[in-house]
Amino acid sequence: MTSLLVALLLAATPVKVEDPWTRATPPVAKVAAGYLKITSGAADRLIGASSPVAARVELHVVEMKGGVMRMRQVNGYDIPAGGSFELSPGGAHLMLVDIKRPFKEGAKIPLTLRFEKGGEVKVELQVRALGASAHSH
């Protein structure tokens, strides 16, 4: 009975987004990358995103192919039940394309994430310094 209760509680846990951030951009930049960590009690899939400050938001991965690092667009990211999926520099990330204005350090960028089962989740990307890494807060 206890394991059933735990399973039901995990399945009912909504999608949770932690530490959403991006880097400040130079004045002429047309793209920016977004990073965050997604956890969910039930298996789900991030299938899209949008932001009023970008013409579109694409889901990308970085992979090594023939000794060359390449970035490619994907249709989604799977979030395992009771687990997490992290978007980070050098790996999976959101690409904000044709940004309407430079991102300034300290600002917040509105972003809507679309999940297959969890629906829409609104977050704000915290703009960190131009050279920020995943661990610089």
C-alpha cells in the first residue's frame, strides 16, 4: 500500500523548473541560449517553448560527430518519471532566435515551456553575465 501511495504522489507531482537562466548578449546578437533543470513525478516531454522577446525558441542538442562539435535542433526532450533533465552549456539548450533586444545582466526574460502532458509552464530566465557558466549565480 505504501509503494502505491508513493507512486501516486510522484505521478501527481507537476513539472518543476529550477534555475532558469541565460547569458547577457552583445548589442548585435540575434540569438541567445536558455538553460534550466526540469523535474517531474510523471514521465513527460518538453515539446516546445516561446518567448515574446524572440521570433521563435528552438530545442537544441550539442553532439560530437567525427571529432567536431555540432548543434542540431530536436523535437523534444524526455523527462523521466521521478527524474530530471538538465539544459546546460555545451549540451541540450533552448535557442532563442531573432531576439528583439539585447539581454542585459540582471534582467528577466519571459519564457513559456510546452509539455506533452504537463501543458504550459511560464518561467523567467535570469540574465547572468556575458561569460557566465552553469555555476555562476
